[in-house]
Amino acid sequence: MLLAALAGGGFVLSIQTALPLGGSTVLELLANLMVQVLGVVFTLLVIAARSVSAISAELAMVQVTGERTSLERLGVDTRWYLVLPRVLAPALSGCVLYLYFVFAALLVGALITDQTFDVWEVVQIINGLDARELLLGMLRTGVFAGIAILYVMRFAISRARRFPDIPLAASNGVFQAIVVMLLLESGFQVTLALLQQAQGTGA
């Protein structure tokens, strides 16, 4: 909520300081920017900072203490037991967090505009959001979070050998996840821009 407030409020204050735009126009810009780019990026950063560090430390502990080896000796498929739930949970929750972030940032942005706060205006802006863009943002957040966590977990499990490796796995996991998530989102935005440019040229 704090991050959404800072993002939404900071955007509104910056735009209103730099450009002579009305509150509704600024809120529309904020809504479009949050839905298309910033909502995904900020949600992925929150997942990386909170979930990836915990998951990396937990799996490193499982590896160091020999719990993974014990599970495998008992015939438990650790890919399904250890890995799959830790990939699916952040991916699914990331979709919900994305929506939460977008709407929270929009609400806080509306609260600090220079005009009188109008609930109906906010409702109209929310109703005007493109449902496909929202769905695509949710999908990107979930898929990118799942891919990054899967990538990080492979190293957390394979490289942890001693107890000092546990905090190292957590810190390295966060850094690696942020890099992977931002690369995926940047690749998506570049691909989208190229497709739009190709369509514009074809037209």
C-alpha cells in the first residue's frame, strides 16, 4: 500500500507540477501507465523483495540440512513437493497484487489531485480501463514471477552446501530475480513496440 501510494502520489505531483493538466487527465495518464507498465514492474519488485528472499532461504536450508535428500530417499518427488507450490503461489498471488497495486495507486493519486476528490470520477476512470490490458498485466506479472522464481530456486537448491550459504542464497536470489523479471518485462515492452511499429508501417 505504501509503495502504491508513493507511486500514485508521486506521479500525480510530478505531472501537475510540470504540466498544466486537469485532475481527470492526470488520473487517466496514471491509470494507463499503471496498467501497462508500472503496475507490473512494482508488483514484480515487491515479489522479488519479499517472496524470493524467503523462498531462497527456505530451500537453501532444506538443501543444507539434508531434508531434500531425506525426502528423495522416501520416494518423494521434490520437484512437485518443494518446487511447484513455491512457483505457483507467488505467480497466482502476483496477479492479485497487480490489481491491488493499480487500484491503490489510482485511489491515492485521486486523493491528492488539486481538485475536489470525486468518487464517481474515479469509478469512471476504472470503468474506462481496458479489460484486455488489465488481463495482460495480470498474466505478465504471474508468468514473469513464476519464471524468475523457478530460475532462482534452481541455484538456491544446487549451490547451497553450508549454513553460511543460506543468507547468500537469499540475497543472490533477490538480485537474480529482479534482473530476470526486469529483463522479461523489458523484452515484452520492446517486442510490443516493434509489433506496433510494424503494424503502423504496414498500414
